[in-house]
Amino acid sequence: MSKAVGIALGAVLVVMGAVFTVQGLGYLAGSPMTGVTLWAVIGPVVALVGLVLVVRSVRRR
């Protein structure tokens, strides 16, 4: 995986994780995911995976 692809994919995962978290907490309405605690737990995990991918991609030569 190239450096740019890793950074882009990681950034997308961070944004998705943030959206999942906000929806799970009930702050972003209009989805079946709204207010479901499961998404409030999955969201930070997805965001953390994305953050790790970004950091590893930036450090890659």
C-alpha cells in the first residue's frame, strides 16, 4: 500500500468512526443507527484503527 493511499484510507476511517460515535450517542439524527449504543462503542474503535493507519503511513519511507 502506498503512503498516500494509507493516509487517505486512515482519514476516511477516522471520519467514519467519528460519525458512528456521534450517531450512536444520538446527536446526529435521521438514521437507524441513531441512539444505538453499539455504534457509540464501534465508532471510537474504527477511528482508532484509522488513526493508527495514518500514523504508520506517515512514518513509512
